[in-house]
Amino acid sequence: MIERVYAGKADDWAEGEQRAVTVGEDSVVVIRYEGQFYALKNLCTHQAVPLLGGEVADGKIACEKHGGKFELSTGKARALPAVKPVKLYQVTLEGGSVLVGVL
Ligand code: FES
């Protein structure tokens, strides 16, 4: 079983900030959006480009390559050319720490 990975103190995260952490063998993009934390596999399902750094708006992150969008809360593809969902990870807050693990 994969341990949860520490992604910093919640208080140190700015609104809209993104960071990549490694969970098992996967890169995961962690995003603070409207005060909540979300974690998605850091790989667009269209052509395997990292999602880190993509614009976040309206509850979705956009892939910088072709503009595919993924819903932060579900991982579902919400804009073409992305059609397959991206894997979600679990984010928990414990003692002010942000921890990321497998759902
Ligand atoms: S690689 Fe992400 S939309 Fe094409």
C-alpha cells in the first residue's frame, strides 16, 4: 500500500497554487482552488502531457498543449480534445498538513 505523501502545510499554499508530488510512481498535480485541495494525475489523457501549470478556472484545469479540460472534483474530461477522465487522488488535511494518497 502506498503511503500518503506530504505536500506542505495548508497555510503555505496560496489560492490557485499548483505543485507536483510523486505518489508511488506517478506524478500528481495538487491544486488549491477556492480554498479546497484537489489532486489529479499529472498527465493529460489526450497525449500524455503534464497538466501542471495549466490554467485553472471554473473548477477545471486546462491542458496547455491543446486546451483539453478536466474537472478538478471528478477528473472528467470537459473539453475536447480530451475525452478520457484523468485519475484522481485523495487529499486529506491532518494537523494542517496536506497529504496526498491513492483514492
Ligand atoms: S495533450 Fe492535453 S489536450 Fe492534447
